[in-house]
Amino acid sequence: MNAEHQENKAPDAHAPESKGEAPRRWWQWLLIYPGLAIAILGAVPTYMEAFKSYSLGVPFGRSFDAREQNRLWQENFECVQTATFSTITNKKKVEIGSKVCESGDVLLRGKRAEWDQPQLRWVSWSELAPSDDKKRGALLDIFASAYADAEDRTLLAQAPVSVLCQRWVRPGQLLQRIGTPTGCFDQLINTYNGWVLSSRRAPCAPNC
């Protein structure tokens, strides 16, 4: 057949690529370079954790702990609603108080001198009394080391901080009205990281 009678045909989109031709589609790159596919798939959990941590307002790698803290706030809501924290302060001006719930979970309220607002954190019963003897011993060592220094053992009792009422504002944010020696305040708590987001004066009434 003469060249002038030959019809120009469009290349078949589904035809295999020639040996020397570069891949045109993303999945072809993955087939030719499996190491690239492994690298991309391996990075997916990292990206997901980065997104979760950022959305919850916690450091990278702490999203699971943040969700656990929020769960403990929800499960012990009734316990905290009328909690009283008998705060103590050591010579380093670190204030700390605690509330033990019937569930065995403990809510800690701590504040360093350089902090504008306190932080609240749950310690679950599973952490306080783990079934693993090694974990239990390690946890007791941590508590013991906190009182190892004689200077740190000097504690000053402070007037208690009482929760008058509380309510959920939105998922992950709890509004608490607290009574202190200097008056009453409405504080907004991020229940994922335990930080007090804001605090303003409020009437000393048990209704939020």
C-alpha cells in the first residue's frame, strides 16, 4: 500500500508503553518503581497522625492519649461536677490538687509559677493499678521519686478550689464554674490536652 493511501491512526490509549517510554499515569509509576509505592504507603500513618494531632491541639504522636483524656472526662462527668481540689504548693511554687472518683480514675490539677492557667490531666485506674507487676513497680517509683528531695517535700496547704457546675460547650470543650479564695470564675477546658483556654469572672451560682 502506498504511503499516500495510508490513514493516520490515533495511538491507542490502552496500548502498552514502549520499552523506552516513560510512564504516563501514577499507577504506572508505582508498578515500575515498587519502592516508591512502599514509601508512599508507609508515610500514610504519619500524615494521618499529624492531621489528628493538629486537629486535637496536641503534639505529634499524642492523638491516642488525647482521645483517652477526652473519654475519661466524659465517663467521670458526674464525679467532677461537684469536685473539690485541696491544692498544695511546694517550695518551687508548683500547685497541685487531685480528685479521686469512684471509678478509681484520678483528676490532677496542676499549675507552675510561669503558667497563666492550670492544666488538668486524668490518670486512669488502669495506669494506677496495672496488671503487669513491672508497670506497677515503675509507676510507684515515679511517685516515690517525686518526694525523694527533702526540699520538695515541704508543702504549703492552699484554700480548696471547688467546681460549682459544668457543661459541655462543644465536643472537646468543657465549661466549668469554679470557686476560689479570690472569687468565682468560668473556665473553658480543652478536654483533649487539659489546658484552660480562657477564664473570666462569674457569679458564685451553681448553674452554668
